[in-house]
Amino acid sequence: MMDSVRVQKDVRVVGSYDVVVCGGGPAGFIAAIAAARKGAKTAIIERYGFFGGLATSGYVTPISVFSYNGERNIGGIPWEFIERLRAMGGAIVEEPLNNIAFDIELYKLCAQRMVIEAGVDMYMNSVITDCIYGDGNVVSAVVISNVNGSEAIEGRVFIDASGDASVASMVAVPMLEWHDRVPMQPASMCFILSGVDTDSDLVRDAMHHNKQGVNCHCLPAREKLMEMKKSMDFPVFGGPWFCSVLHDGSVAVNMTRTAADACDNRDFMKAECQLREDVFALAKVLKDNFREFRNSYVSSVAVQAGARETRHIRGVHTISADEYVNAFRYEDSVSRCAHPIDIHSADGQAQSCTFLKKAAYVPYRSMIAKGYPNLIVAGRTISADCEAFASIRVQASCMGIGQAAGVAASLALLSNAEDIDISMLTGKLRDMGACLD
């Protein structure tokens, strides 16, 4: 067997853009809309045929957290998306945190409509396989693979919203390393149970994630499962969290977990196979032992397991736990986050959940790496230590960061990502409705 093969071929350029957004999850599709609305000719590349990332492919719900201490901390395009989704009958806003329960299919449709309306060119069902960059680490194009074969997309500024820092990795952006002392957070395969008594006290109360300073897992179910685990053999679990999908009788369930490296294809494949087994094993445990679930069945399993954590770039600034929990306000603060510092164990039922006193800040410098003049990172792979990351990684936070990335990319066209006018950036974000104070 050969150790390697050499592949050399010409790849047709199918588009040239001001801004190319790589990834259509919560950070990516918001970033694309923001860049396009600021006048940049924008493209977005997404591996699936729909937007939403782990919200829609991983059934991760609710979208949290938009408000804290009675004040909105993420606004602008992200909140516009929520309002439009609610108008479509696809969202319930849970006060006081403004956590959002949503209909998965309407989420896909609402995001698609907003991206199209913004005039963004979409490259769906496309996987980024390579990146072209040269002197000074200037990225000139990404190569995608889809049913048409290999295609190249040129750009002046690139936003890596892949969730795994895939583009940043391809161009050798330095990554933070702490996993020799702190394990990566586990992956989970979420699923939907139907035939559930959603009018019961147990499920109805758990479905509403509307209490500040409280872990919204279903505590009565957890306590019973923990006791059962002493004498029964069933998979490791977390939570459980039961989440509304806006349809009576159905809930999204988040309780599977396993250690996995989502940046290693073989390891993640093995983990997903195990998690799929665990979905049905745990669904049976619920069905056999809780009257609220006695008529339940697995009606849908997520398209992919949700990876809580993979790579983190080493940015110009790395957000520290101390800065984060003390809500340190940077001169270049471009977004805010208010989810608790939420660290899950990969090999047991444990979870550490530390609630913030005040919504934290995200500096623009954590979204860029020194020496990469036309690359901006958006979403959970920005530069933050393990504790700060454990809050930043959630959807609403990623949406706010994506909005900042899109506006920053439009300004980077005038200079580069490292030298943009911060006062102009924050001014434009405030004009959009971003909450930076």
C-alpha cells in the first residue's frame, strides 16, 4: 500500500467576492447578512443544504442567552432573526433571559430568507477542502467540493465561522493548547421524543428555560436517574435537558455524552456511532421508568453529534476567566455574552455551572490572529481560555460575535483585519442595534 498519493489539478474559480463567510451556523449566517448589509459583495459556504449549524443539524435548543439582569445584551440582526422567527410561529421567547425555544424547520426557513434577502450568494452542500494563501498569510481563495466537483471561491476578506476553525487551521493560524491539563468538553447526540406527556408537571416545567441563576436541567428526572444508575447498567448521561420544539407531545432531549475529538474524522465517527446507540438506550430508560414518557418514541435523531469544543485560535488577545467573570470592558468590545460558564464532564454525569454576575464582553482582538491580515474568526473558536470559552460557545453569543465579524469584514476592505478603526466598528454595530454598553 502506498503511503501517500499526489493530486494536482486546475480548479475553476466560480466566484470572486469582497467577503467570504465559511460556515452557515449561528455565527456564520448572521455574519454574512451583516457584511452584505454593509455593502460588501458576500458569499457564504455551508456543508449542509440549510443554515443554523448545530441548532438545526444538532437539535441544540434553546437559543440562549439574549438578556441578563433584565437588560438585553445581544441585539441587532440576531434579535431581528428572533422576531421574524417568532412572527412565523417558530419561536417562543422565554423571559427573563430571552432564551428562545424554536421550531427547527422554521429556523432553517427564516435564516434562508434573511440570507437571500441580504443578497448573499450561497454555496450550499459544499465542504471546504483547501485554502490558497501566499506572502504575508493573505488568503486569496478557498477550494470547495460539492456535486460539481472542486471549485474555488476568491475573496478579499474571509470569515471563519466553521465552528472548528477549519480555515484558520488550513492557513496555520496558531491554536491555543490546554487540553493536556483540561479535557475537551464532550460531544452529545440530541434527539426528539414524541408521544411525551408535555402537559405533565415534570416535562412542562423542564421545557421552559426561563429562570436566571438556575440550571434548567430536569432535576427530578436527574435525581431518579442518578439513583437508578447505582443498580442499572445504562449509558453515561448529562442533564437531562428537555426542550420545547413548539409541538405538543414532542421534546428535544439533550442527555447523551462521550469524549470525542471532532477534528479527527475516525474518532468522531466512532463517537457518533456510540452516541446513536446511547440515544435509543436512554430513550428506553425514560420510556420504561417515567410515566410521562411511557408512550414515547424516538421520532428523530440529530443529523450530527454536537461538538461542544474543538480548536481555539491564539488571537491577538485571549479572553481570560478573570476578565470574563468580572465583565471587564475592553476598548474594542464588540459583543456580549451572558450564558453561565458551563463545563461538562466527558466521562460521567458531572457538570460545573458558574453563573455570571453581569454579562461579559468580547473584544475584537480575540477574533483575529497576529499576522493574518484578511482573516476574521467568528463563533466558538475565538481566542478564549477554557473557562471563558465554556460560556461563549452558545448560540446567542455566537450570533453576536458573527454580527461583529460581518461588520468588521466590511471595514477590513478599507485596510485589513488588524488595522480597522475600532470606533467606526463599534459605531456601526450600535447603529445596527448591537448592545455594547
